[in-house]
Amino acid sequence: MTISIDVGFGYVKATNESGETLHFPTIIKEKNEKSLFNSDVDYQIKINGMEYYIGEIASSKKAIRNWRNDKTMNEDTEKYVALCCHLLSPYQKSEIKVKLIIGIPYSYFIEQIDDPKLTSNLEGKHFETTYEDTTKYFTINSVVVYPQGVGAYMFNILDIYGTPRIGAKDLIRALVIDIGYKTVDVVAFDNINGRFVLVQENSFSLEDSGTINIVNHIVNVLSAEVQFDESEVERWLRSGNGVIQYGGGEFNVKEYEDEATVELANRIAKSINVKLQNDIKKYKNIFLTGGGATLLFPTLSKIYTNMELQDDCIFCNCKGYLAIEKGQEISQKNTSENTSNGVSDNTQDNPPEKVQKMTKTRKKEQTENLA
């Protein structure tokens, strides 16, 4: 089976070939104590003999996000992968072989594209997982890595089964702005001689420009009266009403959230304009996507009047990675059939072929560059 996972600094987003999805905070804590009662907060799981809290329940137990500064995959990534594999796979007694597709920030991908550890850290991993009294066994047979933003773009072009969408050709020249929790990825595409091209000169990541800045702003504003940590504020913001309860009273932080959102949107736009200069005008289509897209769209769309809010902006990256892989399978099948029938192959209009240079994949005993 194939599972596509977008492991963000803030949240994990995942999907399988049936379109089932998962979305949870990128927070994990080892379970060392016995539970006094069963919790219905997700997720408690045993992975290779060790028990963990992952997601909301880990946050409620004061766990924090574990970020690395060396731009390598977090050592907890494999545990998030194991959880996703368990929840997105059907039950079977025998071992489940998984093709894993994973997305990482654009700048991280560019810096690590030639590092074999980018895929070898996950390839060949074996997992025994137990969740709610159901045990499953997995092996990661192969790993494909994409830069974030590419999946979102391709999900405009292809559906999850790899079939080109109606009107896809009109969207080829586009800029994707992916608002994450910690980083913002900007990825540019163009149509050159009928081929999809990722314009690396106009693609980049804005470090420390994600929605965590909104949370930090609220923490700082409230610090004069009360001490909240980031995870507490974030949990209250996710409730959607902007009210944080404390002691016998409450703080309505909606005003602070709004002002921080506008400030962050303007800062992101300024950084993008400095990077792209006049090239920003080349893009007829600008798509805003990612976990912070809905929040920042009202401000950014006033700055970029041709901006659109990406459909399914939470899951479009992981669904897009899956769409690319499915599209490649269709292309390879068609090529094989055409060759056997003596028909010349013309894949010039097939979108998946044009982004293959931006993938990194390794299989056992073989390194394969999808160019």
C-alpha cells in the first residue's frame, strides 16, 4: 500500500490511496505512567514495544515540539510514520509492505537532495504497532521525498488518482505560497516548451515566518498579567472562539490574534516581494495553501489580487504527492503499452513527468533518480 505524509513542524497531515486522512499536532511524549482511566483524546499507541502519546494528548501532557536546527529529519518522524501507517491501513495478520511518500520544507529538501540519509533513515524500517487492542506489522519498502509546495501545486493539476483535471493547462504558470507552522515555502512553476518546470530561482523557504509567530505574539502580550506557554495558547486558539480561560476569569485574545495575523501576512508579503522583485508579476495564478492559509488569506489577497485560496489546503500537499506517484504509474503503463503496440510515446502533456527531477527516492540495493 502507499501512504503519503506531510510532516510539518506544527502538524502531520497524511492520506492513503482511498483518500482517508489524518491531521494531528507534531508532538510526542513517551508514556511512562499507568493510565488511571481511558482517554478518548488521540492518540495512545505502542510502537516496537514502546508506548507513546502523540498529538493532542501529548500536548495536554505538557509535551513540546522537538525541532532540529541542522535541517535533518526529526528522530520522531518514524514514530509519526508508524502511527499513520497503522491508522490508514486495513487490518491483516501478515506484514503490510508500505511505499512511503513524504514531504519536507523546500529549503531542507534542496540542501539534502544528495544525502542518502534523506531516505535511508526510513527505508527498510519494521514496525509493530498496537492501537486500541489491534496489532499490525509494517515494513517500509521504499521512500520517496518531495519538497513541500510541489504537492499542493500538483493537486491543482491532478486528482488523487493521477488523472489530469479539466483546465489544468491554464494553471501551469503558478506560484504556490505554503503557510506552515514554522516556515513558509514559496514554489514557482512555469510552462517552457510545453513542459512543466519548477523555477528554482523563484522558489525558496522563509524561515521562522509561520503561524507560530501569532501564538508567540499572544503569549508575549499576556505575559504582563499571566504566564501561558505556547501549547496552552495554541490549544485555546484551535477551539476557534479566541477565549482563554484562566482562574476565575477569561482572556479574549481575538484582538491580539487578528493584529498578529495582519502583521505576519504583511511581513510574509514583504519578504516575497524582496525575493521575487518584478518576477511576482509573471504569475497569473498565485495559490495560498497550508495550515495557515485560511487565516492569512483575507490580508494577503488584498496584496495579491490574483491570489486564490487552495482547495483542501490542509491536505493538498500529501494528496498531491500521491497524485504525482499515481500519475507516474499511469504514464509508465501507457509508455509500456504504446511501446508493445509499436506506438511512439508522447508524454509532453503529462504533468507528473515534469516534476520528477524534484523527487528523491531510494529502494533497496538501488538508487533511482526519477528524471
